[in-house]
Amino acid sequence: MAIVFDGSTGTYSDLGASSFTLARTVGTDSNRLLVVSVGLGDLTGEVTNHVNSITYAGQALTKIEEQTNNPWGTQGCYQSMWYILAPTTGSNNIVITCSEAASGRICMGAMSFSGVAQQAPTASNFDKQVGGDYTSVALTTTAGAMVVSTGAEAGSLATEWSQAGDDAVLRFHYNAVGMRFFGGYRPFTTAASQTIRWDEIGPYSIRNTILIAASFAEYDDDSSSSSSSSSFGYSTSSSSSSSGACWAIQDFTMLIEEDDLSSSSSSSSSSSSSEGYSESSISSESSSSESSSSSSSSSSQPYDGFCWGEETPIGANAEVWTTWKYKESASVATNTGIWGDQEIDDGDQFVSPVKDTGGDRLKVISFTYNDYEAGFGTLTIEWRGSDTPFAQDSNEIVGPVWQSYTIPFNTDLRYIQVKTECK
């Protein structure tokens, strides 16, 4: 499936604000990608501001790269590039939150695509220039890749920019006061080391410039594989897979069911105990979110849930794997990302985002998953929760303590997180 450009938008804003909104309409084609870049410039001093976060339709984007170029103590610039897989279709707002109110111009641009492998960029790079008449980066692409690149230039002269290559496409170019911001894309049919170059058009040498480029692989139509369903730590069947990982999880569901008064009053355990359900109350250890629902107490009512790795789950909110991180780390779990594949190698520990389960009501939480491959080693599941929000990468000194998961449990804790590990 070739990568197809879906559309782009951009703008720039005046001084004094720390949050900015940009509307973007994403199409309905499958295997979507949204890339957002932000540039900040300051004619009179160094840029100390940076982007704290970007969301689209309320979903957080992942940062690819950010750089600051302040060589002179004046006319400084900053740029960062972010992305999100499977962005919500239709018209939604991109919300950019900075660390402080902008003391110079802020420019922003967004491009969306379809036919993209649902994984992190296969390569990225940046270049910082002071003077000269071009800026370039080198990176290695996969066959059929799309390279997205954006640049920010601080200075008082209105230069223009053009990307080298007959197949390169310019999507936005803004000449704000003291700031140039430009971006586009370029497809590559073969896997090779490539040079992404932007040239200045005009009589002036460039000032302080930052160029960021990222390569995204095309979606592989032949990558699908039959799946098998599993209970935790045990595979009921397995299919062939070339991942080489201990486990390759197709999808993972956190199912939330609301307990009524009769079930909550008959439970003698603590509301946050993992022993809130006895073995005898479970008819079977199910292998899907639907059967997990029927195996819990008959007085429970389906409430909601989250499903990672499935683009159109039933009875749960769709989440992409790239929202997970390595345990107690700010790094994205790089061997996750496509719909239906979290690859867990021996010793890996991945943690989900901290999910708001909707208040302090007594609820039953269960975890189910389907796997492509149950390899060597044992897959274990742990969870933790709190009445108040906590960071995804919090360790057990500042965050809640992890608890083993074996069967559905009832709890009134609002914020829940899950961890997968291969031992």
C-alpha cells in the first residue's frame, strides 16, 4: 500500500500566548499518520521557550525531535516535530502548549497521510546552520518511504525556501516577522541512504536555521497474520511469525465493568484489592474482551474500556501501541507501534498510559489479549492504581506499587495502569 498525502495546514501567531490551536481535517483512509511541527523565533534574544505537549482531538502526540539554535545570543530559533498514528478522522483541533508565553513568533504546520505503517519513524535526523545558503540532513529510508521535513529560520530578512528533488513537494511556507517556517514531503521508492536538502531562494544568506526530517515506512499489505487467543502466561495456540520476540501481542484490552450495589455490598474485600473476585466466581479464563465480560459477576454491567492494537474494537476505546513506554523511562517502546503488534523480548517491561476509568465508582477490571506468537518465556501482567493522577513513568517510590494480575478484580481507584513483561 503506497503512502498517500492526505492534506496539510499551517499558520503563525503573535506574541504573548503559551497555547495555540490549529484546526486540521484528517481523511478516512486507513493506516493514517499526522505530523505536526512547531517553530519559535526571537529577533532580540535567545529562545528559551519550547513545546511541552501537542494533542490532536485530545490525544497526545509523540515527539520525534526538538532543537534550539542560539549561537549569537540574538535571533535564536527553536523547532520540534511530533507525530500520532491513526489520528481521529474529521475536523479536530491541534493544541500546542509551550513552556512559557512566546516572546517571538510561533509558526506551526501539520501534514497527514494514509497508507503508513503504524509504527515509529524508521529514521530521523536534524541539521543546524549559521550562515550559508542551504541546510540538509542524511537518513536511510525503507522502500516506499515518505520523508517529512520542516525547517525554522530566525532573522529579519524575508528569504524563501525550496526542497531539492523533482518529486519533493512544498506544503507550507510562512514569512512571519523575524521568522521563516517551511515544510514538505518527499517519497522514496527504494531503500537507501538519502539526502534531504532545502535551498534558500533569494539574495540573502541564511541566519540561524534548524531542519528536522523523519522517514515513515509504508504499510505492508502482506504483514497480516492469523492470531491466537491467550490467557495470561499461557498460549492456547500459536501461529507462525518472524518477529523473533518472546511474545507478539496482537491486541490488549482493559475492560471496565461497573459493579451494582448488590455486588459491591456482598464483596468482603477491600475495594482496591486484587482478590475482590474468587476463583469460583469465574466460569473460565476467557481469551477475548467479550468473553471476559460474560465471565464476571452476573450483577456487573458493561461500562467501558481501552483496547491497544485494534483500530476498531468493540466495546472499548481504540488506542495505538506507541502510547506505551519502557518501564520508568521517558522512551517510547520502540518495538511497538503497528496496530496489532507489541513485541516483547526477554526482560522487556512495557507500561501503558495511566487511564482515567471514570470516577471512584466500584468497578470490575479485567485484562485480555490476543497474540500472534507465544514464544519462549512467560508473559506476566501487573497493574497499579491511585485515586489521583500519576506519571506514566513514575517509579514505585513516587508512584503506586505494582500488583500481580491473575483474575478480574474490583476496585474504586480511578487511575489505572497496566504493565506487560516477558520473563
